[in-house]
Amino acid sequence: DTMRRVVRQSKFRHVFGQPVKTEQCYDDIRVSRVTWDSSFCAVNPRFVAIIVDASGGGAFLVLPLHKTGRIDKSYPTVCGHTGPVLDIDWCPHNDQVIASGSEDCTVMVWQIPENGLTLSLTEPVVVLEGHSKRVGIVAWHPTARNVLLSAGCDNAIIIWNVGTGEALINLDDMHVDMIYNVSWNRNGSLICTASKDKKVRVIDPRKQEIVAEKEKTHEGARPMRAIFLADGNIFTTGFSRMSERQLALWNPKNMEEPIALHEMDTSNGVLLPFYDPDTNIIYLCGKGDSSIRYFEITDESPYVHYLNTFSSKEPQRGMGFMPKRGLDVNKCEIARFFKLHERKCEPIIMTVPRKSDLFQDDLYPDTAGPEAALEAEEWFEGKNADPLLISLKHGYIPGKNRDLKVVKKNILDNKPAGNKKSDLINAPKKAADASNPQNDAKLDEILKELKSIKDTISNQDERISKLEQQMAKIAD
């Protein structure tokens, strides 16, 4: 009994959450009322994006972080989808690129202007078509540039090379029922999925095979979630047969028994897990709850340690989670949530109380930076790489992002070798007629025009640099 009374040492024992002042919230936003269990909000060091109610289609707001206060009804939106938007995800390697999945069965990738929107954006950089039912999940690859995963209600997972607009991997016979969520592992070599058939699957997407699976991960019938942790273990949330909410930790090399399994309460909101690999803390936000619970994952029993709960009066409709490089390291902020209410978005800041003003390197180990470790082609060829890390010692200053360029290939000309389902993958329905003579002529015409525009641009660039040199001479 004396052992029980010893409080476990942890620098995160006193982490506390605080909502920001009212004037630092984003007000008068009509948050989407779609019944879908995604987080409805995505944030990065520049922008907060929120799926909103839109008549006659799907839309989401993109606000620069500093644009707090009341948001005008006429504020521009990203509104190219013809059906409600179900999920959005910022590209980890470009803070101006965001992907959206919608009920209209498409995935769209958007480039947001550096200072935010001044006009509504209706033209995506690329439309990815391949799903036959609504697309409820989009997730960027953590380390390879321009690799995007989408999962739809057709029970298929498609992995796209956004730079060419192609579907390169189509996993359409691994799930017999609805996919609740998909999570990449740390280096993006594996994914894990939670599905309505109560199974958690670990999949090698490039080999197109299931590496591990667990039936009845949680016995209850309500939605589950499964995410990879930095050490390769898998954390799940779900419901017991008695409808109690549970969380569990699994080793994918042996899925027979969980490493840990805890029952929490009998609320019926789906628990959305948000994970910080640098501190090994998991935050659980129940949809419709008014609290955020957080746990530290360690190597010693009971492995999942309850830290604390942040509670507020209002229930949350959704939640955004800021990447580490967007936090204020001078205030010992270790997480920032963007909680969606019915009509507003309220940032909540999680802090470790410290007396010193110096940089706390134990709280901020080097973290995943915005540079991609691999190009899409390298990853599809079989290479793996861990995230490229940056130090936050002097804070993170967002750099210049390069524009997303999409070079569409004539899909029929190059079938990647060695893909079991290559016929399925490489001939999206629309490409079937891409090689008739009429199209070829049109393509030549477009290519000529493109070339002439590019030549003009490069001539103008030379002219500009000459003029700049002349100016410099005069100035000297």
C-alpha cells in the first residue's frame, strides 16, 4: 500500500490548460453541422482552417492566426467542393497547402496565399478523383513531399502523388466495413486503421499487405480510433461491451493482448486522440465533451499514466491541434488546441509551470521541421526516412514556402511496374479516352503555349536582374 502512495515523478504532472482571453478567440463562425467524426479543424503556425456550414456545397474558412475577433459573414472561404467537406489536413511540408475530402467523392488540394484569402477560393491546385463514395479522411505523409492518403466510405484507401495528380496505390480490398481513421507511423512506412468491423489493421501500403491485425480491439459497437506512437506501438480508443469508453496500448508485433487497457467513463462521444511524439503525451478530446484528458505514455507499468483533465463549460464540436513548431517556447507552452464551439473557435493553451525564463530543452527536444525528408518518387520506390528535426531554441520563424506545382502525366503512358492492381490504379475513369488524336493535338497546343509563356517569364527574369544590377550601380 505504501508503494501506491508514492507519486510518480513526471515533469508533466502539473501541466494545466487555459483558454485564451475572449478577444483572442475567432467569433461568429458557423461551424459545420455534418454528422461526421472528424475534428473539423486543422491548424499550423500560420493559419487555422475550420469546416463551416455552407449552403449548396462544401466550404471551409482559412484564417491567419492573428485574425482574431469577430469574423465577418462575408469573409472569403475555400469553396470548390459540391458537397459538404468532411475532413481537412494541412501539408506538414508547406504551411500554405491544405487538402480537403468531401461528400462529393473528391479530394482537393489548395494553395492558400501567403497572407490569407482576400477572395473566395474556388479553384484547387489539383482535384484527385478515384473514390466512388464520400471521402471522410485525408492525411499527408509525415516525411515524403506531396504524398497524400485519402480514405472513403467505399472502404478504399488511396495514396496519391499530389505532384502529378496520380493515384499510385489503391488499397481497396483490405477493409470490409467503414474505415474510422487512418494514422501514419513516424517515418511513414506503415499505416494503421480502425474500422467498423472492430479490427485494427497495420498495413504496409507499398507492399499492399496487412502486417498485423487485431479483432475486437474494443468490444463495443461505437467508433474506434487507432494511432501510431513514436516507438511503433499503437494507441487505441473505443468502447467496451457495456458502452464504457476505453483506451488501450498495443504492440503490433504481438497483438494478442494489449500492453495496457483502461476504462474511463460511460459518455458516448467518440474520443479523438491527439499525440505529441516529443513529450509522449496523448490528449483525448471527446466529441460533445467539455473536457480534454491527457496521459503520458512511458515504458513502465501501467504504461499509460493519467496526468490531468482540462474542463470547461461548453461542449466541443471539433478540435485543432497545433504542430510543435507553432508553440510559444518562451511560455513553456507544450500544446495548443483550437476548440470549436457552435459559433466560435477558442484556443486553449497547455503549459508546464516553470519559474525560469530560459529555454527549457527538456520540454522541447528537436521536433519535426517543415522540410520533407524524401521526394514522393523516392518513397514510392521504397525508401524510408525519419522526419528532419529542427531546434526550437530560438523559436520557429516560418520561412518562404514554395508553390505547389502539379505536373499531370499522361496516365496511360507510364504504368508503374510491380503494382498488383496497376490496371485499377493507373486508369482512372476519365483517362480512358486520353489518347485519341484530337486530345493529342490539343495537348501539343497547350504544351507549346506553356513553353512560350515560360520563355517569356525567363526573359523577363533576366531583364529584371539586369535592371536591378543597374540600379545597384547607380545607388553605389
